[in-house]
Amino acid sequence: MKTLTKNNSRENNPVQDTFEFNNSYGQVSVQKFYIKEKVKSSNQLSSPEAVYNEMKELALADQESLWVIYVNTKNMILGKDMVSLGGIDSASVDMRILFRRILLNNATSFFIVHNHPSNAIEPSNADKKLTESIKKASELLQLRLLDHIIVAENSYYSFSNKGLI
């Protein structure tokens, strides 16, 4: 008989969960590493500038990363997750992971935020294609992509401000 239990012995570590499996061969522990910031906040993200202010520390990173901010119907923050960590100039995104996390957080809407370590805020063609793909997939799931923000030092780019969402 297989059983699965979640061991939260490291509750204060937001980047690690340990799952223990018991089966006929014995006990196996699997650690799942991820970056997740559980946030139940009174912050309402009502503008691209508010999203930038929430995530502007990404500008300090030397690798591209893509985050999702989950919000409810009133744009109150439910949580944030890093869904991709890339290299110096790109980060690939697994759409299944992105949307699984959005759905598991019971979000009705979401923001996508990523950084450009070069501090150039103009989106690449890959950024534009990714945004369009996320937008189409979110419509099928009746979710709202509110914006895609590119964060750089002291500035940001908003896809919604440019009419691209």
C-alpha cells in the first residue's frame, strides 16, 4: 500500500517541502524545491506601477526569472511564485506549471512579471510571443491575464499600457 505524507518540519523555509512515500519497498523521501512567497496581503494591485513597486527588487537579479502574482476579483494579492529561472538573457516557461499554480491558488486573475538583467525594458520577440500564448491559454480557462511587466532598474515596461494585452 502506498501512502503520501507531507513533512513540514522546515515550515519556515519557503523553498523546500519534503514528501514521504511508503510502499512495499520501504520509505522514500522526496524533496521538492521551488521558490514561493505566500502572501495574503491587503495590497491591491490597481496599476502597472503598483505591480512594479511590488516586484522591483527583481531588477537586482543577474538572471532572468519569471514570476506570477495571483490576485482575487478585487486585485488583492493571494500569492507570488517564481515559475521560471533562466540565464542571463532568457527564461523558458512551462505553461502547464504556470497554469497549474494559478488554478491551485484559486486566482481569478494574475500578473506576469519578469526582469531583464541588462536593464533594457523593451520586450523581445520571445517576450511578445510568450505574452500572447499566456493570454490565449488564460482565456480558455476563463482567467484574466491583467498585465505582463518587465522590470529593470528604475523603470518598467507594461504590456497593458502599450495595448498588447
